[in-house]
Amino acid sequence: GGSVPCGESCVFIPCITSLAGCSCKNKVCYYD
């Protein structure tokens, strides 16, 4: 539930890792 960081930030651009199931949360990409 968004507790595992994906090692990507989403301050300026969306999460590229969203293709792998990650989502932006608090300017950092987390895996759902």
C-alpha cells in the first residue's frame, strides 16, 4: 500500500516506474 519506495522522484516529472505499478506519493514514487 505505497510503503515501498521505487527509487524515483516525481517532483518535476511523473513516475516512469508507474508502468511497473508505482505511484507518486509525497514527491516520491512508491510501489502499491
